[in-house]
Amino acid sequence: MIAGLLLVLALQVDLPGRHFGIDGVLAGDWNGDGRSEVAVGSPYEPGGGRVYLFDAGGKLLHRLTGGPGFGSALARCADQDGDGRPELLVGSLSRDGASLVNVCGLVERRSFVVPGKNEGERDQKMQFAPIGDLTGDSVDEVFVAMERAVFSEAGDSYWSEGYVLNPVEGWFTRAHRPALGAYGLEIEAAGDVDGDGKGDYLWRWMRSDPGMRAYEGVVYSGSGGQELHRWSRRSGKVFAIGDLDGDGQGELAVSQAESDGPIQVRGLDDPHPICTLEHPGSVVLYFGGSVQPVADCSGDGVPDLFVASRGFMVREVALHSGASGERLGATEDVQLPQGPFAALWCRARPGPDLDGAGYRDILVRYYSDLCAGVAGQGVRVFSGQDASELLALEISTVDVSLR
């Protein structure tokens, strides 16, 4: 049975459309209607990679094209070419050649080679985390994380490397290489965790212990690169959620490591929770998941929190009060494609307003990360006001032809 599943995975991992939704982002307003568009990456299609730009109703507006691997990672970027529209950062992941970060508008495009790759090394995964203006030049820097590997008869080795990119000047600054022997790379912007006025970033990875898989990770200073907080594989999965209590420092949301308890919201070095989020299971530890800050929807003056989870038995999104942890709204049964590639993981990313309700909405991408590699399962957009589903985009249902 297992051998048959592995064969199915190996045969299907590079089928056209298999990677649609490997990354997605609320891309900002590209057509001037006052609402955000949705960008979805599909890096391995016949003839190369694609990034599709959809409007709030799911209609395809634009299609960006590139070589194989184009669309592997996405991030929203401020207007760089002066046309009044935002740009997209688009990753081109190359297993054996040079991986690129592309700054893409509708017309202009600039590409920068990600450094640090040596002969015989393979790039396995790329992720972006915009972390704000670190240098005072009014340009937001982006943290670029690479998962790399060497495969040999003596054994395989994995590690992660991180770089800070200025999307105008194009310089890369080597940040960290903290995760030797790890996999399952995840990074995200952490807000200002240490109170120095600069954006910080959080880096997670996985290790396998006998009988369990668990996360380790570090919160790093965006300005100096120093380690601000580290947690071990036994302390649960950690998310940076911004300053909720007004003390000038960011808080963390921490899932339970080996129990079915609530998610705790607490300070960087404070074990006492500010509040707890009652969510069905701590599936955010083992089966992907995200906790992200959104606008103050409850009117208590504190940003609220969006929780997305995906496990074998639970798949839901919910909005919680950032002050009390109270559940404010939810979509309890997110419908996803089934079969051998049914999504086991999900990640949420806040973005601009999609539905015109005046709240930042949330894009959630669902994906598999099994032995045959990462494969997308499409994206959903949920309301930052009540967690209702606004838009679903899957390769089996969307029209990706420009008419």
C-alpha cells in the first residue's frame, strides 16, 4: 500500500497544474477598482512557470510568464516603476541552476540571482517575507529563505539559508544559516518584536524525532540579525502576531506541543498567557496552520487573530478576539480537493481588502509537502471581518485563459 502511494506521488508530482497554488498573495490593486487582486503561482506548466492575477470575482486579469520554476514564491511589493500599481516579487526556483528573485510589473521586470549556491547543491524551496524598511531609504526589504540540499551515495543533507534583499538596489545580505539537517522551511514577517522600530522575522523548520515531528525556530532582529527568541521542538509551534497589549513589543501565539489544548498568546519571554484561543485541536503544530493578526473587528482596540488549520480530521478557519481569545466567527468545513494529494498543510497571509468591506482579508494556501516534494492545492481568501470564505481558486475550477 505504501509503495503504491509513493509511486502515485512520484508519477504525478510534475503533472501540469499540480503546483497551482504553491504560493499565493493578495497582490494589491492592479486594475484601479479600489480592491485587491489575487496572485497565484503555478511554476511547472508546459513551457514554463506562470503567475495568474485574478480579480475579486475570480476572473483572470493578467498572466505573467517565465521559465520553469517561475511562480515558486510570491510577495507583494510597492510600486517600483512609477506606474501607480504595486509590483510582485516572483521567485524562480531552479533545482540545479541559479534561482532568481524577479521584481515584476505589468511591463517591466528585473531579476536578481540568489547567491550562495555551490556546485552540486540543489535548491529545494524558496520563501519570501517582506519585513519593512530596514535602512531608511523608503524601500521595504524582503527576507529570502532558501532550503537547499546535497544528495549523494554517502547520504543526503539538508539546510536552510537566508538573505535580505533590497528590491530596488538588488543587494543581498547573508543573514543566517541556522537550520542544518532540517526541512519544512517556513518564514514570516514578525512585526517589531524587540521594539526598535524595525521589522523582525521568524524562521521555523522541522525535525523528526522517534514517534513525532515537531518544530524548532528562531525570531531574528531585522535590523541587526541577532537572535531574539528561540524555541525547542518540545515547546509547540510559534507564530509572531504583533503587539497586542500596547507595550511596544510583539507577542507570540504558541500551540501545544503534544496535547490537544488551546493556543496561548503571550509575550516574548513571558510564560504567562495574555489570552488563550480555543481552537479544535492543536493541529497548527502537526498539520500546517497559521495564526495571523488582522484588524480590530471586535471594536475593543486590540488587533484580532485569524487561525487557519488543516489536519486529517479538522479543516477550518476562525477569527478570535486578540484581547480575550473569544471566537468571533468561523468557516468550519473548508472544502478541499481529495485524493492522494489532499492538502495536509496550510499557511495564512494577511493582505489588502478584497471584498471592499474595509478590512484586511486573509489568503490561505493549502498544499502537500510529502516525499515527492511540495505540491499546491489552490488558494482560498477569507474575510478579515468574520472569517467567511470570499473566493476559492483551484486549477480544476478556474479559467486561466485570457479572453
